[in-house]
Amino acid sequence: MSDEATETLDDQLLDDDELATEAGAPDDLDQEALERRGAALSQVVKFGDPVLKSQASPVTEFDDRLSAEAERMIGLMHDAIGVGLAATQLGVLRRMVVFQVGTEAVPTVLVNPEIEWRSEDSATAEEGCLSLPGVVVDVERPLFVRAHAVDVHGEPLTIEASGLEARVIQHEVDHLDGVLMLDRTEKDQRKGALRALREGGTYAPEQPEDTDEMRGDPGDEAEERPDS
């Protein structure tokens, strides 16, 4: 997702919120990585499947099967070149998500996550989704969140997140509630994205011609475009 953040925020918050999302595969993938990505994406439920609009049920059994499912989700997220994945995206109506923000970060598993606090400060940025291939839309979300959940062993944990991590957590928890990024974008972008999904095309919002001038030197900001 790109850093289309509110201009009132300071530069550090803008950098933290650099969540560019990509409609297609990254250009620098080799053939083996492309094949792994294709295989992973083939297991992800796509737009139009009713499961994506369904609410997931709380996890009640914490056993080896749950741990194995979490590891499978992490593997698919990596192979698909994503930053997050919800169980519902694999057709499993259980409240579990995985995410990893940055290559140096450790993958995180949240079971039965709930967002208990959202900041009043927000930012608008592009988002993409592994379940909505070829589509990118602008979504406004709080910049900071606090979420509580349990791990695969049922141990409680709390996460305070900002920027990219906060956006990914909100995106994935939305999936568990049957909410898609299309539900949170503006009407015109939703219409354009739905048209692209119906026709098998791609969609991304138009950017103002003076975007680069507003942002300053583009070399100052890394432009990652992961999906979730």
C-alpha cells in the first residue's frame, strides 16, 4: 500500500505507513518463485466466493492441527508474496490470521484477534488483496491500533502496532468479519474495482500529476507493494 497519508502527519509516520500494494507479481521474481506464487494463489479463495463475506467462528481447540494450519498459512503467505493472510481466505471459517511486516520481522500468528483500540489519527493508502487479484484501492484506516489475541497454544498476547503493521492487522481482522477492502473504499473506486473483477482486468486509482512534487524526492521513500 502506498503512503497516501494525511498531510498533517509528520514524515516519520508517513514512512511507517508505506504499505504499497501490488496488483501483479513483482518484476524481479525468477521462474521458480513465480511458480510457487501461482501455486499459493491457486489455494486462496477469490472474490465472489461467499466465504469471503462470512464471519469466522472463534477457535476453541488448540492442538497440533491448529499449529500445522498456522504454519501452512505462513508458507502460503510467503510464497504468494503477501504480508498477511486470514484463514477465511483459504476457505476456513476460523478466527486466525498470520502476518509479517518486512523480511527481517518474525511471522506472527493471531488467534481470535480483536482490535480493542484505534487511534483518531488516520491515513489513506493503497491496499491490495490476494483474494482480489489485479485490484488496488485507497482505504483510510487508523494509524495506530492495539489488538489482543492468543497464540496457537492459547496463551494471551497483546500487540500495539503502527503504520504498515497496524494496516495489515486491520485488513486481516476485517476478513474474519466478512469485510473486504472494497467495503472501505470510496464509491467510484469500488465501482471501478468491481468492473475489473468482473471482466478479469486490473484496477488502480489514478494518481494526481503532482504526486511526486507533494512527496518530495521519491528516492527518500522505499516503495514496497505487498498484498494481504
